[in-house]
Amino acid sequence: MNEKDAIAFLISSGCSTDVVEHCRAVAEYARKIAINIRDNASGKGDPINIDVDAVFMGALLHDIGRSKTHDINHAVAGARIAMDNSLDNKIVKIIERHIGAGIPKEEASNLGLLKKITCL
């Protein structure tokens, strides 16, 4: 999938123009960060292997679940959409995990976050 296809996928899934524009902005920023990390690490010992394309595509599609819900479970809904459309598991994981980073299991449960849907 390329950027044009991903944008079309967001739109055909029902994402609003605001969500699409947000996803584009996040994707551009995520790509810059990934490239910066990769390039700055290359001269400081072991290189960091970053799949910049996966970072970009995952960031571009991270809010696809907002086509179904705008609550905290949009990440799970988005991962389900990605899985149902046979997207790469790297992309599914990015979509699923973009919320709640660093929240302990008990707190996530108290917030009503669903358990992950991927099996990897």
C-alpha cells in the first residue's frame, strides 16, 4: 500500500476530513523522527534498524478506527479493520498500540481498555 492508497482507505472506511488531515500530519512527523533516529544512530555504534516505511504507514493509518468510534477503543477497532483488510502485522500493531503506551494493565482495565486483538 502506498500513501495515496492509504488515504483512499481512510476515506472509504469513513474517516472524516479532519481525521485524514490529522493522520497525514502525524505520519509526516513520525517519518521525520524515524529518519532522525536511524541517521543519528548510524555513527554511534550499533545501527538502529527502523522500518521507516512501516512507521509512516502505521502513523498514516493509526486513527482508522475513528471511522467506527471516537472513544479510547478506536485503536482496537482500527486494528480489527486493518486485520480484516489483510494489512501487514507491523501496521496492525502500530494501529492497535498507539494509545495507552506505558499504562499499567490494572489502570488500563480501570479505563475500560480492551485487551489486544492481535496474537503476535
